[in-house]
Amino acid sequence: MLVPALLMGCGFQLQTRAELPADMQQTRLEIQSPYSSFARRLETLLEQNGARIVEKGDNAAVLEVPQNRMRKEIQSIGDNARVREYLIRHTVQFRLLDSQGNEMIPLQTFEQSRVYSFNEQDILAAEREDEFLRNDLSDSLARMVVRRLGTYGK
């Protein structure tokens, strides 16, 4: 009993379902890199929030994702002229169209990045961290897109 009271007192709230637009009951997802981690996570979140993803359909809203790009950049170089840190940057653009092709949500761009240290003595750990951060960025951006879709008309 005490834990929920403490959590509510500090402002913690469980994330609720996004109220997606009624037009999204059937949604066609047009996305660059349809098999990417971001695309899979976005599809899962849309379905969890009440959208049914369809391949074809005249009555389906269209969620276009023309850009789903992840890049890795050198963040810093050490005294020995070797890479010390990398920056992973993930950029997503999307827009929502109704079944008649009218724009419901104009083109939006979300971007997030993470920095991680690189140790050439432990390359396997660095590769694991890189993969973890890429998946984390994909999940975070997919949640941001679904939350934005849930604010349509509000």
C-alpha cells in the first residue's frame, strides 16, 4: 500500500494506451526498411494500441515513414589517435493520411542519439552495447511516434 502512494507522490504514472485516431482501426504501414527493429517495434505498438495493420485496403489509413535512418559517427578521439566514443543517431520521419489520402498529421521528424565508449581491448562488449543502444533508440522512437499519433485532434 505504501509503494503505490510513494510512486504517485513523486509523479510516477503508468503509461496508458494511446488513443489512436478512429481512422487508424485499419492501418497500412509504408515504411523504409520494413524489417528493421524500428519497423517491427512500431507495428507491435500500433497493434497494442488498437490498430490493425493491413497490407492492402481501401478503408485503411496510411502511416508513411519515408525516413528511418540510423548512423554511427565518431564522437571523440583519444590521445593515441584512436576512437574513444561513438555517437549513434536515429532519425525518423512520418506522416499520417486518412483512407482518402488527406493528410491528418503532417510530416514530423523525431531524432534521438546516444553516445557510448569504445574500448578496442573489449570489442565484443562494444558491439553488444552498440546493438543494445540501437534497439533502445528504435523502441524509444516508436513509442514517441505512437504517442504523437495518440494526440491527433487534441
